[in-house]
Amino acid sequence: MLISKNSVVTLKYSVTDPDGNMVDPGEAPLAYLHGGYGGIFQPIEEALEGKQVGDEVVVKLQPEDAFGEYDEDLVEIESRANFPDNIEVGMQFERVSEDGEEEGLYTVTDIAEDRVVIDGNHPLAGTALVFSCSVAAVRAASAEELSHGHVHGEHGHHH
């Protein structure tokens, strides 16, 4: 079966930076619903169109095709008093506005005496990535998967 709209694609993959440093070794296969459902970056989906089991694809993603450009405006300095005592560099938290809207994931990047620096950029923002994969399986999506817009079952979405 060839990869086309509404097929479920399972990939064995790895992701490196342009210098060959491992970003994601892809220990578990990745399954996504093909056809513009947002389960995988668009340039990868385009490269996989019409491929079949055993085919290999390497796609170089520019930052704007992956996790976006680095945005200095997403780096903020907050009062140390706003954080728990056990705060450490590298910790992540989801920020929620006063009316309960999610504002994104922030990472603590520095802690000074009474200040904490937080960064709302994705850790890979501003980074070009090389996505290498081989097609492990292709099947037709179920009606339920199509109505939900994502894969269910092994390697997919679980409720």
C-alpha cells in the first residue's frame, strides 16, 4: 500500500542536528495519520507521499518548518518568590493566564538570588533538524481515527 491521504503510517526514525548530533534517537516507532492532520511536520509528510514499506526518506527541516525561530520575547525574568523552593534549572512548567488560558510550556534557564529566568521557546526553536526515517507500516485509517484526526492503538494516541 502506498502512503496517501487517510493512511496510518508507522515510521522508524531518528532526528539529528545538521552536524550529526543526535536530537531524538526514535526509540519507539512513530505512527501518524497522513493527509494534513498535523501529526507530523508538513515537509516530512510531503516527502512520504506515495512511499511504501521499506522506503527511506531524509528531510532537512529549517527552524520555520519545525519548532520555529527563537523568539527573545518569550524569555522573561520573574521574581523568585513566584516559584517553589525546589526550583532547578531545566524544570519545565505550563503557564496559565489569569482567565485559565494555556500560554505554553516554559523552561527554567537560570536562577539568581531573587530572580528566575524562564524561556517559553521550544528547546529546539531556532534549530535546523535532519529527520531520517524508514517506512515500517502503512494501513488504511479506521473511521474512528479519521473522525478524531489521529492514530489510535499501538504507537498512536491512547485515551
